[in-house]
Amino acid sequence: MKGVIRTEAALPGMCLSEAVVDDSGRVLVPEGAVLTESLIQSLLRRGVSELCVDQATEEDPAEREIRRARIVRSVAVYFRQAGDGVGSLALQEAILTFRMGRGE
């Protein structure tokens, strides 16, 4: 979820949901950049007063398990004839981890 915060309230590790641009429209920091303490201080020195950041929301554990089960079923369709080999199982797990991280 996107949110606008004061630059003074920004914390290292936050991710920008929109690029930071100066008065001339030049990109100072691209969208998706992860803030560091030095970057925050640099933006403050440049007079940037607000930032658009991704605000993480806590997912309900029950909803997470429901979502995981749905993704497992979806991925299983692609691997229905792949067998139980180590490589196949590793690939299934990697895809599951990727999809869970994307919030599908």
C-alpha cells in the first residue's frame, strides 16, 4: 500500500513507491529505491519534504495460509506430470516462494 510521509519520518529500509523528482522534473531517486540514512539526509538537504513509500501491512496468518493453499494448487497443476525428483521439487518450492512474496 502506498503512503505519503514526511521525509523526517522516513526510515532506512523503506522502499519508494514513486520517484523523487526536483523542481525541474529531474529524477533524484528512482521508484523502487530502498532508503538509506545517507539518502534520507541528502533528500532533506535538497529540501524534499515528502516521500511516497510502500507501507507494509501485516497479513492475517489465516489469510496467508488460505493464499498459500491456493498458490500451491495453482503451481501443482504445472507440475502434475513432473514426478518427485529433487530438481522438480526444488523448482516447485522456488516458484511457491516467489509467488508468496509477490502477494498473489
